[in-house]
Amino acid sequence: MKRHIICIWPALGILLCICSTAAIAISTEPQEPAQKKKALFVWGGWPGHEPKQCVDIFAPWLKEQGFEVEITDSLDAYANAEKMKGLALIVQAVTMGQITPQQQSGLLQAIRGGTGFAGWHGGIADSFRSSTDYEYMVGASWAAHPGNIIDYEVNIVNHDDPITKGLADFKMHSEQYYMLMDPNVEVLATTTFSGQAQAWIQGAVMPVVWKKLFSKGRVFNSTLGHVAADFNVPQAREIVQRGLLWAARVPGAGDDPKPTNPYAPLVKK
Ligand SMILES: [Zn+2]
């Protein structure tokens, strides 16, 4: 009889243990999984830049990286406070076009608050030409592509930044963008104009890839990507992919920018 009692107590203990584990499992079941970062792709404007085809390269890829992705062809999203709330990233592919004061206000407010803003070619740096507030946020404005579709080289000037790390200089056959630049951006890659199309710009070194801050928001741009086929150049595609992660503040994708400020050395101290 005594032997029976000794055997029962450990058995009861194990039973209690199983029951309490089951209770914990049940109580934790309704909890939500870790929240995904949200990204909004906005495309439109001049169709020659194939905005939808380009978005179709990067949106599925970003989804594979664990983002919740929404795609729209209307700038109305910017004026929709509910939609803008909680966005980690806005990817815009809208060349030229018009933005209303309400749309612009919603967009800039989101970026000031910490939403990232990223794009390529004219999709963010040649949008809404009459909006200086928008251009100030982007940090550049497109001016020309001398010679139109030409052969040129892209030079990686920062080999430590995760956006350009491990990439060698590469060649493009496309538009070589001549930008009006904000000095308060960090330049990661450049191109040099040969002067063949317009002799007076020979030797001009122009940013191709840069990152900057607009208040709390990270802004990324690459001027490569005139048409979707330009992203068949692996480096051109890779740079945008990495830039999207950086702008969305994905851990390990890079730090806040250290502005290049190219005119600072001219100031005599
Ligand atoms: Zn173009």
C-alpha cells in the first residue's frame, strides 16, 4: 500500500504539469504574429518610364522580404491619413504629373514622421516639377540627359555602405541623368560626363545613388532605371533593392547618412 502512494504522487505532479502547460498554450494562442513592415508603391505619370513594369520588379521582391505590400496608381493615398499611418516605406514611380496641396501635405507629413521614401530615375527625382517643397524633400531635381541613350559608367564611391558594399563599377546603356543636387545628401555612386554630347559639361561628376534624411524619414534615390529593362543590369537592380530596405529602416541595411556636402572644403577656416 505504501508503495502505491509513492508511485501516485509523482504521476499527479506530471499530470498537473501537463495541464498547466496546456493552459499556457491555450492562453498564448490568440496572440498576433510579429507585425510586418508596410510598404506602399505608388506609380503613374509619364508612361515612357514604364512605372508599372518597374514596380512589378520590386514589389514582389519586397513582399518576399517579409513586407506587407500595397500598390496604387493614385496619389490620393497620400491624402488618406488612415492609409499613411504606420507605413515603413513609400516607393514612388511617378514621373512629372501634378500633386495637390493635400496630397503633398500628407506625403511630407508621413516622411517627416519617419516613413521612408524611395525610388529610381524620374519616379521620385523628376516628379511634380512645380513643387519646390517636394523637391526639397527628395534632395534633387532632374535637369537633362545629354545625348539621350548612351553608354556610360557608374562608379561606386562608397564601398562600406551596405547599399553599395561589394559592388564594382559597372556600365549602363541608358539615359545618363544630369541632376540639380542638394549638397545635404550622402552620395554613394557617381557618373562622370564625357562631354561628347555637350562639351561644356565634360568632367562633371554627378551623383547617381544617394541617401538623405528629411526630418525623421529616410530618402533614397538611384537615377538608374529609365525603362524596366535597365534593371536587367544586376547592380542597378541590387542597389534599388538595398535602398528600399535602408529607407524602411530594416536592421543591418545601413545607418543614417553622413552628408557629402561637396562645397564645404571651399570654406576657408
Ligand atoms: Zn528616362
